[in-house]
Amino acid sequence: MPHNTVAVVGAAETTKLGVITDLSQIGLHADAALNAMAECGLKPKDIDGIACAANETPVNLAHYLGITPTWIDGTSVGGCSFMIHVRHAAAAIESGLAKTILITHGESGKSRIGNPMRSVHPQSLNGQFEQPFGPMGPPSMFTIPALRYMKTYGVTVEQIAQVAVVQREWASKNPRATFRNLITTDDVLNSRMIAYPFRLLMCCLVTDGGGALILTSAERAKDFPTKPVYILGTGESVETPLVSQMEDFTSSRAFRVAGPTAFKEAGIAHKDVDHLMIYDAFAHLPIYGLEDLGFLPKGEAAAFIAGRNTAPGGSLPLNTNGGGLSYMHSGMYGMYALQESVRQMRGTAAAQIDGAKISVCHGVGGMFAASGTIIFSNQAP
Amino acid sequence: MATPGRALPQPTPETQFFWDGTKANELLLQRCDECSKVYFPPRPFCPVCASRNVSVTKASGKGVLYSYVIHHRPVPGFTPPYAIAVVELAEGPRMMTNIVECEQTPEALVLDMPVEVVFEPQTDTITLPLFRPASTTTAKG
């Protein structure tokens, strides 16, 4: 598998984030793609691979952007699809299937222009064995394992609320973050109850936006105007479409496969990691991620976060854009986590970690259904 | 009994036996004839060893409350707040359900408390398996 032989040469988000009423969903894809192509000086004829997820397929985007691909990937397994696109794109470039690959995401998650609501089919496993019991989307499903985790490890809701407090500190440093005002643990615990034990401020935002990445070989990357960000290691896995059927409610099997696969490929140790992104659709996810990726023993991540180790000035800066809890979350957040890792490696993040050389970006899809992990470096091979 | 508006399952050929079972007030699982794994949700082969030699087995209907949330937002067929729960059956598999005949509060919904299945008809063809706190010797009113 690729190791330091492929680089990100283009990375951009949509011009605006938040509530965007003048673009449809495919328009958000295109806005991000045009921004990424412009910053590295590419035109549609220079792109020979394209990947995107959900209801905008590679067919839609190739047509819309005027691209004639020799390689496509429509992997769509929820919000970590983009990590998996990066992994597949790196392998494709390494093996010569394409030279310059564009990965796009756009999502009209708030305004829902050109983004119809999806329904669960009553003949599907979800439709038969979960939907009849009253879940309505991620806030009532992704959260179901948390009480079991809390009982198993003696973790309190106050500790989980700290995840939101700390990430707001990061968001306060980021002009593009949706929510920037600092909050306290009491603010979180006094916010509206959504799905006990989860309150509003422990749940992600719902916004509009998009992002795009352009990858090519590390060799070719030297000729681009942007600072190359190299791909050191990658991993992916899936577990189950039914949150009720997770093997272990205190841990994600998909995390435990994707994360260590990426670390092994990168040939790095946890102490080598300068910056970390863990997809935070809900406040318990960074806790599961820190443990399943091997940064901490089981049961210790909540206290680690509450102890300010991942906060500004801490030893392991985590979700430095403010995360899905405070920065933005259009529904499939993984693209924005990848963008922040690339910014940190380029040295252009709003809350830049001085001297950061290695960034780990870990994504989840569905309700612990899927996972993808990418490890980046700014050090030339 | 029925809760209008609640999303209802549509059985498939692979799951029809399960929904026929709940209609007859039986909770049916499957057991692999080769490796003995008891599993859920239904499929006509063993998810551990891939054997197609599997048998339907009637569950005891006993289990424990494994995890849950108490949902506070409106959903058709439900009156918030209501718990969306996962129970662990005595036979091993876990399944999503609702806990009935019980206050929908953290104080009343205690993890690992014993629960037992109750069958709640929704339509002429669909009966849902729900769970209530387990009775000791006599059924609770």
C-alpha cells in the first residue's frame, strides 16, 4: 500500500460555510472543487479521477465539472466516505490507474436544496428491526451505546460534556466556526435534552457546506504551487448498519480495524502524532476514538479530555477546527476533518499547532457502521 | 394497543418466520446446527461459520436492559419522552425494542435490570416484541 508516495496538492472548502441558500447540493460540490483546482492551478482536463459519496455520484460530478475520468470511486458509507476515498485514491495513483484525483463533497444539510430527506425502507434490516422502536436519525441512535460505556467505565455525563466545552475553546480561535462563544460544563448540562443522556450541546451542528481534495504522486507534487501534504498511512473497515448489533457497545470494531491499519502502514507510534482529528458527530465519539485508536487504555479517554490534554496548550491537540460540535457539520463531516488536517500540515490552520509534522484524521460513517483513518505528514519522503 | 403512525416492518422471505412468531406470541431466534451459534437478526445461514444448516429456536423471552436513550423529540406513534432500548436476551443476541409498563426515566430504567418480552399487536399481520421489567412470580398489572 502507498506510504509517502502520494500527496494532497489541492484542498479547499466551499467559499461559505453555515447557511448557504444560493447553491444547491451539487453546486456546493462544484464550489469546493473549483476552489481546490484554482489553488493548485488545475483545469478539468488535468483531472483523471473523481470520487464522491451519497446522492451525488461520480457520474453527476464528472459531467457537471467537465471531467473525463479513467478512475472513479462512489464509495458511500456515511461521513467517513472521504477518508476511504483518500485511501482508494492513493492506491489508484500508486498503481497507475489515475494520475490526478479529485475528491469532492457538498451537502445542503441545513437548507436541503437538492438534497432530499432519505427514508428507511421498511423491508431493510433497519426498517424491520430498529425503525419500529422510534429512533429518528443519528441523535437517537448513535447515542444508544453510551450508557453502557458509562456504566462499564464509571464515566460521568459531566466528563462527556467536557468534550463539547474543550472543542468550543478551539472553535473560539477559528473565524469560520459556526459557534465561537465559550461555554461551560453547566451550559452543556443545562441545554435542551435531546436523547438522554445527550443534551443539545453534546450533539453536532446542522449546516451547509462542502470540501474538495486533489491528490497526485509525491513525485509530481513537487511541481505544484501548494505545499504537499503526504499520505503516510490509511485504513478502513465497516461493522454493521444496526447500532443495536455492534459487537461491543464500549468500542467500535470498525475503529479498531481502520486505526491500527493506518498506524501500521505509516510505521509511526502514538507519541509521534502532533495533531489529531476524530469525527465528533456526538460528544462520546472522541472518547471512543482515542481508545480504539490506541492513544489511551479503555475507560481513560473521558478523564484525559476533561483533564485538558486535548485542549489548546495540551499534549494532544484534538479537533482543532472546533469539530462537528462547533465548527460545522453538514451531515457527512469527514471531509471537513480532512481539510483541517491538511491545513495543520500546511501550517495554515486558524489554531495552528506550531511545528506539527504528523496529523491523524479518523472518521466514522453511519452509527459506528464504518470507519476510515488517514495519517498525513508534511515531511518530504 | 396499536400506536398509529409508528413505522412498521415489512417482512421479507428471510424474516417472515420471525414476524409470524411474534404474531403467535413467540420470540424466535436461529441457531446454527453446526457451530451452535444463536443469532439475530434473521438470515438463512450462520453469520459465524456460513453454514446453511440452521434451525429456528424459541427464545425464553427473558433478558436484561443493556443500553438505551430516552428520546425527547416527537416521532410518529410515540409520545416523548420514551426510551429506545437494547436488551440482551438470555440466549445471547441483543435487539432494539421499547420498555413498557415502566416509567421512562433514568431512575426507573436501570442497566442490567431483568426484562421480559411482551407482544404488542400493531396490525393484523405485525406484532412487535417489546419488553417490560421482569415479574417475579405473578404478572404485574
